Amino acid sequence: MKMLINVAETVVADALRGMAVAHPELVVDVEQRVIVRRDAPVAGKVALVSGGGSGHEPLHGGFVGPGMLDGACPGEVFTSPVPEQMVRAAAAVDSGHGVLFVVKNYTGDLLNFQMAAELAEDEGVQVASVLVDDDVAVTDSTFTAGRRGTGATLFVEKIAGAAAEDGMPLERVEAVARRVVESSRSFGVALSACTTPAKGSPTFDLPPGELELGVGIHGEPGRERRPMMTSGEIADYALDVILEDLQPRLPVLVLVNGMGGTPLLELYGFSAEVRRVLDEREVPVARTLVGNYVTSLDMAGCSVTLCQVDGELLRWWDAPVATAGLRWGR
């Protein structure tokens, strides 16, 4: 497998060095593996910190900046960052108004962020945490107990980030983040396996002409494998699962997310099929976002995330944001 890298051992460090060059508005500590916005800590503001294994870019480092995260901690590829990174990030961004940890529901992330919260509080930083567990494909998997955290992480970081920019206190920002989690559901599909730099070959076997319904963002197995389906058939299947669980009563935000290896041409076509299904089900759509946001290295495939929103959550979704991976209104 051809890969645009030097050696597997330095992939994350090399990427962080490149991020520092491309985004001078960020402070990128390559050695300590911490990314923070250059103006941190922002006086009077609750700070948001997230993190996870590398290989899901732009999640999370690409979402550091005004209107979203204050800091991010990248681990090795598909490997949780360590508590020391999280404590260092929290200390760097805390203005005295507290820090919210946004944690995807993977065992390593969960345990390390819990430990980091205890260590940070020992150092005088007030910490709250929210667990993102939006994936309705499976319960319990290779990396998790309970539902996996996937595309809704973007909704949590954006909406809670805007609430923090509005000057909301920590308890309020935490409550907003929890509302977003409770209002969001996701489902992912793989058309090919992903390839980690360390392995240099596909991480699982997906025969030609088959797809994996309900795949995880690390290549974890989904619900079933089937012969290749059309874009419309995939949309019907994914939204059947999501809507049965979510049963939205409010308009929804829609994220059509690429896994890293699917062209935008195909993602936009799939987005049209998603909208067709929602229109048929009489589910009103507030906003739609299409692109590669929560990826799985070079995996071909996509995921759909819906989040039902009231006027307050929609206002924070529309609020200005200026990050490497998401930018509007500034």
C-alpha cells in the first residue's frame, strides 16, 4: 500500500509539524502532543478540550479555534491520548471559569479523560465532562462498552463551543453539550477497509463487491455485510435505523460525513438521497453539512448524523466559527 509518509513511527509528529506551519493561529506542541488556540486562555470564557486517536482528521485538532474547541490532544493513530496531555491542555486553556472535556465513548478515551479530570482538579482546574455515544449501529464493540462516539462529536464541539463563546457558565455549557448528545444519532457504512501506517495494509477484510453496514470509525464491525447497494438504498437503510431510535420531533441538523476515501462528488449525491428520505418521512431539515469531518484514514464510505435542534441550539450552530476544519460567519 502506497502512503505519503516518511516512516510509520513519526506520522503523528510529522502531521503536527505540518499543522503548525499551515495554521499559525494555533500553538502546536509537537513533543507534548497538545494543540491550543493561540489566544488561550480566553478571559471570562469556559474552555473546551477534546482529543482522541489520530487518523480521524480534522477531528479534533482541526476544530480548535474561536467558536469551537480551545484545545485538543492527539494520540497515536487510533490510540487514546494519555492523561498528561489532557491535563496540560486543560491548564493551558483554563481562564479560571472551568474546562469541559468532550469525550467520545471509547474505553481508552473514557478512562484517560476520567483520570485527567481528577488530576486537573487536584491542580485547581474545575472540570466537567460529556460523553458522546451517538452511533446506533451496534451496542458494545471492539473499542467500547455501549454506543460508540462518532459524528455527533462535531455537533457537540460546535454548539457547546458557541455557548462557551457566549459567556455561558460551565454548568450551562455542560448541559448544552448533553442536550446535543441526547438529540443526536449516527450510522456509518464502509465501502473499503482503512490502512494504518503501522500495518501498511487493510485493517480488516472486506471483499470486493461488499459493504459493511454500521462500521465504526476504527474499522470495528457493524451490523452486517451485504452485496454493494446503491446510494439510495444505503440512505434508506441508515435512516431507517437512525429515525427508529431518534424519532425527532424538531427540525434536524444533517451531517453527511466522508470516512476519508470517498470523493465529494459521491458524498453530495448521497446527501441528496438522505434529503429524499427525510422529506418522505416528513422530517424538517434545518441545516446540512457535507464533507470529511470525522474520518477513518483512507476508508471509503460515509456516515450520517442527525441532531434535532430547537431555536437555541440552531442559533449556536449558526454562530461564527474559525477553525482549520470548520469556518463560517467571521
